[in-house]
Amino acid sequence: LYLFSFLDKNSRKCLAKTCHKLLEVFQDPLLWSLLNFHSPVELKKDNFLLGPALRHLSICWYSERVKVCNIEDWMKNSLQKDFCSRHENTVSDFLLDVSNRCPNLLSLTLSGCGHVTDDCILLLLKNCPNLKTLKLENCVRITDQTLAAVTLHGGALQTLHVDFCRNITQAGLDRVREKRPSVVLRAERSANMIPDSKPAEKLMLEKASRKLVQL
């Protein structure tokens, strides 16, 4: 276990193929209390174990391709839609698996996961009652519903970050501070960013602006 702890997931998997004894070590839950992923593709690889031993999970995708996922759905062209369709549910399905199999999760960090929704976070908060740290960065589909879920189900939560999440509002942040004053809350730029809106809503805003100018 000590030797395996120095290896990345791929190296652990390769070493486990060399003999039955090392395969047993690979399958030891003690080896899998921490999981870090750097892209949605890594979630589909069979080089790790997911179970109750998991305490800390991080999925951070730092890539130019993240920008495509952050585009509002109605604005995407066919090429962008095709790109997103290949991984649109990958992170969400993985988090569903985590919520069902990892009840002892203590911390979750998501960055650049543009397709993760409020429902995913709500389910995690319900099924992982010991969650102490929740850090969300550049997750554009996260809204005030997640903040509401924190106030209702985040009884153990101590730290909440919602940085660069453009559909978070100041009112939602204020409610968290009111309902959960003990939570260390950080929301860098979130409430100051332009939220998503449907084409009809944008058209109405433009018309209202023109009327004001005319007046």
C-alpha cells in the first residue's frame, strides 16, 4: 500500500496486472480515499475504485475546450453541440455514482464542469451528509438552487466556494450567509457576471433599453 500510494492511477492499474498479490493491493479500499481527475475522459477509465472509503474527490478540467461547454445551449452551433454531446452526461453520471456509493465523502471540488447541474449537487448533499467542503469553479449551470440545497441539506458543510459561476445571484449568496452563518463562503466574481437568459428574455430587455433611450 505504501508503494502504491506514490503511483498515479494508470501506474497502479499496470502494476496490479503483474500478479494476484498486487491486484489485491490495488483493490484495497485504503488506497482510494483520494481521487483526482483532470478531464471527463479520465472518469471512464477502469483504473480506480469507487466506494465508501472515498473521502476527497476533485474533478478539475482546465482546457480551452471548457469554453465550448460554457456557451449557452441555444447559442451553440452544430459542431459545438456535437462536441458537448460526447461528454455532456459524463461528470453528472459519475457524480450520481459517487452519491450512491461514497456516503463518507468529506470534500468535493469541481472546476470547468460546465454540464453539472443543481440536481447533481442536491443529490450529493443528501447522500453524503458528512460533506464539509464544496468548491465549485466555472460551473455555469449551477444556480441559486444549489445555494438553497446547501441551506437545507448541508448541515456538516464548513466551506463553500462558488467562484465564476455566472448564474449565482447576490440574493442567493445573502440567503446562505443568513441561514448558514458558520459556513466560510466565497463567490469570486459570480454575482457580478452576466447570467444566462433565453433569446426571448434578451429581446425584451433590448426593447426595454431602446424605450428608455427614446424617453
